[in-house]
Amino acid sequence: MRRGLYVPVLAAALLFGSAVRAATVSSAQDHFASGNAAYERGAYLEAVTIYQELASTGISSAALQYNLGNALFKAGRLGEAILAYERARRLDPHDPDVADNLDYLRTLTVDRIPPASSPLTALGITFVMDLTSAEQDALILLATWLAAGLAFAVGLAVSRESVRKAALYAAAALMIPVLLSGGNLALKSYLQATRAYGVVLEREANVLSGAGDENPTLFTVHEGLKVRVRGRTADWVQVSLDNGLSGWLPAATVREI
């Protein structure tokens, strides 16, 4: 159970000022504490409602999704709990509690599909990407870019040769983390924009060969299974599994992470 709620408020600070930002954060923290209190007294459905109300306001918080996952699991809603934990992991990929809970909940699901290998995994790129979150990459990129710019400016401004060379060498060295963090952030942004995933929420759902009930069933999936979302219509979602199987599910049976 997470006690504190991290609320991204930079946009609020820029648009509305510090007074509105403080009020927004205070209200969110109070609401979050109410959800925690409901959870601790065993009112899991009440806690779910409170956490979901907070999430519906646009708050993006790993702590919120983690606590929501705990409450959903206690309430017996396995698929939705896995969905919340997956969202928490996307926001904070290094949280060991989220990883442990996901691993445990997957032992309770019906489907057992080993993850497929990919060129990114084989080359070790996935491992490097997972070392930092997108937010951390952005902070590293901004800090090192500013430091490199400052060092370069010093190198151009000073007349003393030894200081000038040291500043320019420092600027060049700082470009290494700039390029690494920038490339990491760009790749993550590209993958997030082009690869969508979802979680099956129905206890059992038939995957059809096309977007319509008239199409034959190809295979069956169960609650809690993570699928890749490859396309959608108004009422249907095209999904694929790590083992290569693909087909169409009713949109109501899958929710995107």
C-alpha cells in the first residue's frame, strides 16, 4: 500500500499558478488518503471507487495504480487488477512490488503464453531501455543538454587556453549522455505510439477470425491475459498473442494499458 500520491503538477503550475496547484494537490492527496482508509478497513469496493475517481481526473501516478490494483485484487477482479498493475509498471518500471504482484497474479490466470523474443531483446536494447523511465530520460536529457551548452559557452567566452580546452572537452563529453538519453526517450516514445497493449477483462472470450459475430472462432482467451492491440473498429479490437496467434475480440472484453 502506497501512502503518498505523486501528482504531476507542472502544467497546473504554469497555467493556473501556485495557489491552484497547491489546492489541486491537497485535494488529490486527501482523496487518496480516503481510498487508503477504505482499503485498510476492508471496504475494497469503496477503495476501488475512490481510486478510480482519482484516476478519471487525469492523475497519472504509479502509486495510485498500484493501490488500485491491490483493491481490485482484494475485490476479486483479477483482470482489472492486472490492468492497474500494468499501468503502474508503465509509470514506474523499476518498482519491485509491482513486478512481484504482477508475477503472482499471472500464476492465477488460465492462459500460459511465454513471451516472444525480439531483436530489441536479443541485442540487449530492451535491458538498457528498462534502466530508466521516460520521465528520467527526459530529466537526464534536459540536465546534460543545459550543462553541455553552458560548458560550450564558457569555452567560447574565456580567453585562457587551458580553461577553454577543458570547457570544450567537457561539452563534448556531456553530449554522450545527451545522445544516449535522447535516443532512449525517442525509442520509448516511438514504441509507445506504435505498440498498444491491453488486458482481457472477461473470464472467457472467443477470438474470432474477423470483426463480427458471424466469423468463426479461432481460439479462446481468459481474464488477465495481456495482448497486443493491432487495430480496432467501433465495436471490435484486433489482438495478437506472443505465440503469433491473432484475431478479433469484442471491444468491451479488452481494455488498453
